[in-house]
Amino acid sequence: MHESNESSARLVCVNVMDFTDVSLTALRVFRAVAEQGTSTAAAASLGYTQSAVSRQTAAIERVAGAELLERRRDGVRLTAAGRVVMRRAAVVLDEIDATARELSGLPGEAGTVRLG
């Protein structure tokens, strides 16, 4: 995960209800960009176009009311706000993935579980 060395703090005003509209797909895309350091690498690993990745990332930044990624020539780095979103997104996504794994392991239950 790439992080910014940004030391300046800025107050960010966020409407909590806006975050209820953030899709799991957008969170997965944001995590991939943050972990891989570029939108291009994230797009390739997820099987998305780079423009789709950029749209998902922009949507989360819009909801957050802050820039989450510092864009540089050599890739992206998380801003302070980006680190907060990344930390929380990881918890949400890990729980969703664990739930899907647990449900798929139940005896006598069959079907497809789609989350996000």
C-alpha cells in the first residue's frame, strides 16, 4: 500500500448517509488501486477498464468530500483521508468475503451468494 507523507491536516465535512450509497465494487476498486499503486495495475487485476476504475475512485472521493489519492507520475499514494477510507474499506470487504466463505460452507445449502 502506498501512502503519502502529507503532514498537513484539513477538516473534511462528510454526510455519513452518502457512504451508504458506496458500492462494494467501488470499495474493492479503491483497495486495488491503493494496494497496487496505479489505476492501470488495478484495472488489469480486476478485469476492468482503466476508465471504469477512475470512475469508481472518483465516486468514492466525491462521497468522502476529499482527495483520497495523491496522483503522481509514478502512481498514487494514499492521503490522510485515503488511509481512513482504506482502513475501513478493508474491514468491510474482509467481513463480506468471510461471510460469503462461511455461507458457501454450510452443509445442505446450495446456490450462489452475490454480494456487492
